[in-house]
Amino acid sequence: MSTFAARIIGSGSYLPQRILSNAELASRLDTTDEWIRTRTGISERRIAAEQEFTSDLACHAAQQALQMAGISANTLDMILVATTTPDLVNPATAVRVQRKLGALQRQIPAFDLQAVCAGFIYALAVADNFIRSGSARRILVIGAETMSRAIDWQDRTTCILFGDGAGAVILQADQQPGVGILSTHLHADGQYEDLLRTEGGISHGMLLNPLSGQGFLRMRGNEVFKQAVKALEEIVDQTLEANGLDKAQIDWLVPHQANIRIIQSTAKRLGMTMDRVVLTVDRHGNTSAASVPLALDEAVRDGRIQPGHLLLLEAFGGGFTWGSALVRW
């Protein structure tokens, strides 16, 4: 049995240049800046340029992570990309990232993982298990999305929420006890798929959105909110119990940035004040699989997260899928 743990040795992030403010949305929809901020906590979000693809965002974030780690792309053993907005149906966005990074020397495996907003947590769990088993030593894990391409911009229930971006981490095998990813916890419940989904797809033969080649995203917000709060409260308890920890021992909550009220509910479950929660939802909106690594990288780079800190990462997304990761930095 391998004694390796997966430690994060580098992080990176990327946001497109274009900022879409609440005021701009309010100028063309029946909504207001105050209404959006009060219900979601969002003030603005980023939108990818016309010729800027998910793989481009992913590469920018990956390059930052590689630079922080002080390694080259050709030393990687695997590339995982969590996304619900891939460049193409095939090949995988991860393969395009591999090519753009120049990580071709060793012909390492590269593949996508789709668990919507929980995708980055799912990808962390997959990478963690590859490293724990001894099958890989160094893995690039990316969450990247161009959610703007899946949005009906006339639907105010969804278009106010989502934005584009990418975040990445480098995981490396480490034999030091008690460091890196301590545990991951994943769940799904397919009975709720109609509450948050895109309309149609290749197999359904119904392609509604010429920008993305897929259907538009639809959501029944109030019902999603209730399920998300319940699921995340339960997974907080599960994570603490699995590690024999008290909630007061968590230094930072790094949550999926979907809605300020969901984040506040999870913080309350942990008995945390909001100054111990990494928040980017106000500036990023919901970037789906990219939101957790974007928030993580921001807090690492501004110095809030320090060696030895205990982090709880969590996310909830369509499917429904949800998960958590406990990380000792």
C-alpha cells in the first residue's frame, strides 16, 4: 500500500478581461443591481472574448500554477480538466490543454471530468487517488468554464448568475504525514436532474445555442437552493466526522461561489465568521467548476492561506452532484 499523500505545490487562476456589471444587465433586462446583489451577492462577472475558449482560460491558469510550483509541463504525469463547457464534444479539452502547454514529451494521459459545479472537487478526488495508489506522482488539475456560452441572455433567472474563468492546482506526491489532501467526499443524486440542466445535447438531437453547440442552461432556483443548503450542511458534518475534527479546527472555508446565502449557511454550520470564508462571488459570479480553484488561488496569493492551515473545500452542482475536500496547506 502506498504511503503517498497528494500535496498542492502550486495554484493559478485566470479571468477574462471583459467585466459584465449588474448595471449593464439591468439596462437590458427587467432587474436591478440591488435585486441581484441582495439575492445572490454578485456585483459583476467576467465574460470570455469571442475567440477565447475554455482551453485558453485553462492554459493561463495552468501556467500560473506551474510557475508557482517551479516545474515544467513536461514533468507532469497527468492532466485533468473539470468543465461543463468544453471546447468541443471531442477531443477532450484536457488534450487541447496538453498541446497548448507543450506537455507532449511523455504522452501523459489527459482527460475531462464533468460534474458541473462540483467538477473541481471530483477531479481533486480522482487525482488524489491516482497519487495515493502510486500510479502518478504529479498531476495538474484544472477547473475551467465559459459558462457565458451556455446562457440564454434573455433569461434573467440564470444570466445574472454565471461568469467565465479558470483555476488550477498542481498536486504532488508527498510522504510527510498529515499534509495535502486529507480526505475527499463525493455524492450524487440523479433524481433532481430537471432542477438544473441544459436543454438537449448531441444524443438528444436538440442543439439550441449556436455559440456552444448545446442547449441553454435552465434552473429552478428556489428548489436548487434548498437542496444545496441541505447537502452542503450534511457533507460538512461528514467531513469533520471522517477526520475526527471539531469545526473550530477549520481555518478557512473555500466554497463554491454560487450564491452568498448558500455560503453563509455553510459558514454558520461551521460556526465560522465570514472573515474566515474565501469570497469571490461578488466579483466572479458562479464560474461552475472554476469557482473553488479561483477562490483558492486568490487566498493563497494574497497571503491569507498559510502553511499548516486547514481548509475545507466544497461545491454543489447540477445532477445533483456535490463534494468536499479537506486540505492541510
